[in-house]
Amino acid sequence: MNYHILTLFPEMVLNGLHTSIIGRAAEKGLLSIEAIDIREYSTDKHRHVDDYPYGGGAGMVMQPMPICDAYDDLCEKIGKKPRVIYMTPQGKVFNQKIAEELAREDDLVFLCGHYEGIDERALELIATDYLSIGDYVLTGGELPAMVMIDCISRLIPGVLNNDTSAEFESFHDNLLEYPQYTRPEEYKGLKVPEVLLSGHHKNIDAWRREQSIKRTLERRPDLLQGAALSKKEAEYLKNLVNERENRV
């Protein structure tokens, strides 16, 4: 996976992404992270990349030419036109399924806007995807880009020390992850569930699955509509719902 980030703040994304698991994956060559400074493509002697909006209004708008020139230069370098993801609260909300789809790409471009946004013509010319990390507004697209890159990278084989971690964590089968425990066996009167100490892997798997269903019902019931449940699990969920309704 090769990430190309079009940004006004290359140090911000590089410093953030070259740490921890993602940084180690880059060192191993499992992925590459390139920050392209949009200002380098400004023809203004002061390296301006923004101007006042036509029609008036507050703030400044990023000009189309530096962005498109930076993108064209990248396409020429890699020999193709990759997907360009523009971070915007107007986009579809990013989720695990989108991450899984994007993880199948070889190259991804993240376009980070600033100020009052980007000239619409640049978006029409190069943007292929409009994505958001939530219904709120940030000062720029760098943080959303870093969030998405972190999420996508976890799905690349070899990035996690234990590749099953990416498969069986939150949102697997549209279910939240089951509770996790480690030593000591008892802490402040709270004990690790006996089943986890039994060594009986089939029972442990069944317990974890039930806990995932229960936790999803409690915290994110909206996810259950798309959950992949067996007949037995669906019956377990039905019983949980009935119990909750009787308590109310």
C-alpha cells in the first residue's frame, strides 16, 4: 500500500504516522507514506495557495492549480491515476467496510483541505471519493486522513503482529469486540470470567461470541441489523431483547 497525502502541513502527517504500529510497518516496507506539499506547486512568489472566494463570504478558498499540478505530477511519477479521497463533512461517513474496500488498493491519495475549502473545479477534476470521520468540522483534513490511514493499514497483511487481531476485533461481522482480560485473575474484587481460565477453546469462543452480541445490543444496537448471526445466535439475541423489554 502506498499512501500519498496532498497537504499544506507535511510534517504534521509524517510525524503522526511514522510512530507505533504504522511507523514500524513503514520501516518494514509493508506500506509507504508520502506527504506532498501543495505549496511547492504554487506559482506565487510568496507561495500562496489560497484566495478570496468569488461572490464574497468569509475566509479563503484553496486554489485549484497547485492541487491539480501536484496530483498530475504524482500520476506521472507512479504511472497511473489513483483514487483520490477528499476529507469533508459532506462526505459519506467512514467505517470498517469502507476501510476494507480501500485496503485492496495499491495507491491511495488523501486530499487535505483547509480554510473554507477547496475550489470546486479541483474536486471535479481529481476527487473520486468524498469521506468524513463524523458530523463535525475540523480545521483541516490532516487528522481525518491520519485516522483513515491508521484504520486501513491495520488490514494490510503483516502490519499487525497477530493478523487475526484485525479480523476479530470491533465491527467483525458488524459486532463489537468481546471484553478482554489479563493478569491478575482478581483485581479490586473483580474476577476474570471462569470460562476464560478453563482452557476449553470451544466454550471460550462461544462465550466471546455471546458477549459480542450482548455488548453490541447495549452500546450500538444500530449495528445489529447488518450482523451475521447463526440461527442459535439470533435466538440468543432475541432472548436478550425480551429480557431487556421485561426489565423496562
